[in-house]
Amino acid sequence: MGQPAERESGERATRGATDLQLPPGQRLQKGWPVTHYGPVPKFRPERWEFRVFGATADGGKHCWTHEEFTALPYTTVEADLHCVTKFSMIGAEWGGIPARTLVEIAPPAPDVTHVMVWAEYGFSSNLRLEDFTSDRTLFATHKDGELLTAEHGFPLRLIVPHLYAWKGPKWVRGVEYMTADRRGFWEERGYHNVGDPWREQRYSYQEEPGDGPEL
């Protein structure tokens, strides 16, 4: 598994309250609350598999074992996490595999516009391709140099810093390339299809033309 580099003392000083710029309606959170729907899945490394499928460039399915996936190039991103429940966690260091790396290894077909990120128990979240391929979107295995706990998504969760946290599922198992948008788990249940916290896109009734799938 890729290992986080040793951090220098004082490298990531906590930002003072006067320096914070939170999205509208958000409050600063100390610590990291556990928020998820359903039970915490049991990790079985011998059965774990990550898949990229759907509209791939070569028409095939690409698979990795846990050992293979976590051996991919490791990087870190310092990013905030904004939960739709209105708390924001500031300045965390996330470590893992960039989504762009996956796209380079298993590229999508030219007409792909969106992805569906699949997680345990059939949970899903849809993303525009440009959000998924952002240089800050990360399949995280670590937070602040430590492995994620099971409650926070171990062995793998998606971090999409510029969107609300529900757009980055815990316990991720695969990515489906799509040539048209369709709603994921929470999007089907009334949450905004895009989820930009700076525009406070919390719920589907706030959607404007072009935000959601064509009917």
C-alpha cells in the first residue's frame, strides 16, 4: 500500500476562525462526526474488488484486487469537507489514489459525460465527468496520515472537495462510465443532482435547467 510521507512539525497549522471562508449555511466542526446510512460493511480483503465498467474506451471491464488498487500511485490533498447536514471540517489532509489516475489507466469512451460511483450495499452517487476528473478528487485511504477507520469509509472512500460530502461515498467498490446522466442513491431521494456547497445546492427542488438528467 502507498504510504503517506512523514509530515514536518507545524507544516499544517490550524487556520484561525477569522481566516475561514465557509460555504453559506455551514458551521465549523471540531472533530469528524460519523454520518452514514445503513450498517458498516465488514472488509474482506480476499473478496474485495474494484471495477471500472460501463462505457470504457476499449469496451471492457477493468478490475483490481485490494492489493493491486492500493499499490497505485499515492498522493495527498489538503481539502475541506462540507456535509449537507451543515457542518464543515477544515484543512484535513487526505491521502490516496487520484481519480485522474484511474481515468488514465482505464479511460472512458469519448462520449462519456458522467460517472456513477458505486459503493457497498448498492449505494451510488452520480458525478459529472469534469467533477470526477478534478485534480483534487481522490480515492482516499488515509486522513491526516492515518488509515481511515471503518466508520469513516475504510478501505476506500471518494473525496470530492468542491462538492457536498455525500457526493463522495464511503466503502467505494467501482466506477461506471455513463454517456448520459442518471441520479444516484441520495439524488433519487430529493438531494440536488450537482451538490455545490458554495451555491448551497442541497435539494432537488433547487435545481435549474441543466442541473439534472433529461426526462
